[in-house]
Amino acid sequence: FGGLAEMKFMTGLSASDGTEYANAGNVATETVSAIRTVLAFNLASVKVTEYHAILKRTAKTAVKKGITGGLAFGFSQFLIFGAFSLSLWYGGQLISSREADFTQVLRVSTAILMGAMGVGECYSMAGDTAEANLAAGRIFEILDRVPPIDSYGKAGLELQNPQGLLQFD
């Protein structure tokens, strides 16, 4: 249950994270690709400040994500060890009433613990699953996009004798 709650919450946090990181990446990419213009107009400090402001907004979400992940992990561990302690307590009751012996109780308790740990492991990658779903969504957006220029079409102006002469000023 803890992992499921973590996955649902992390999906929302990862979506907002992805947008902010994309914005920060856009600022960095634009700055580096136009570095001559940035330096010519003395905009380096402005771009660095803009980049840090975007990452600062993302830091709040990252802290929420860390706290949520920690709480969900703690809850998962509580469920595992709670199930084990409950099975041992009940096993003790069965041993005192002579309905089971120690070996049977230990086997069943270990099976319960391993089952609970297996369920916990299934949900331990909840945050990664959420990010993978977002990445897959972005990939499908790119694949489904219809480009404005049809590169396979025959429409448009075709140059008859291109020379490729370039002039630098």
C-alpha cells in the first residue's frame, strides 16, 4: 500500500519536475548555442540567474519527493515487520495451546515475511516507474508529431543547379 501511494504521488511530482528541468535545459541550451551573443550583450550573469531560479523552484519539489519517498519506504517496512511480528505473536499463541510446534510457526512466519517483502519490492521502484511513464509519454509525443515540412513529398521548389558558394563577412 505504501508503494502504491508513493507511485501515485510521485507521478504528479515527476511531471512537474520534468517540466521545470526541461525549462532549465532550454535556458542552458539556448545560452550555450548563442554564447557569442550572450557574451556580446553581457547577458551571462542574467542567464545564470535565470537558470538558478528555475532550479530553485525545482528544489522544493525534490524535497517533497524525498520526504514522500522516505515516508512511503518507512510505511512499507512497517508493514513487513508488522506482519512478521503479528505472525510470530500468533505462532506463540498456537505453540502455547499446543496446536503447532516451533518449526511449523517459524516456517509459516518466514513464508509470510518473504511474501510481504516480495510485495514491498514490487513497489520499491514506484518513483522510477512514474518517471518511466512520463518519459514514454514524451517519446510518444515525438513519434506522433506531424512535422510541418513533408520531407518525402514532391511539393516545393527544387533547385536545378545548386553551387554551395558561401561568403563570410
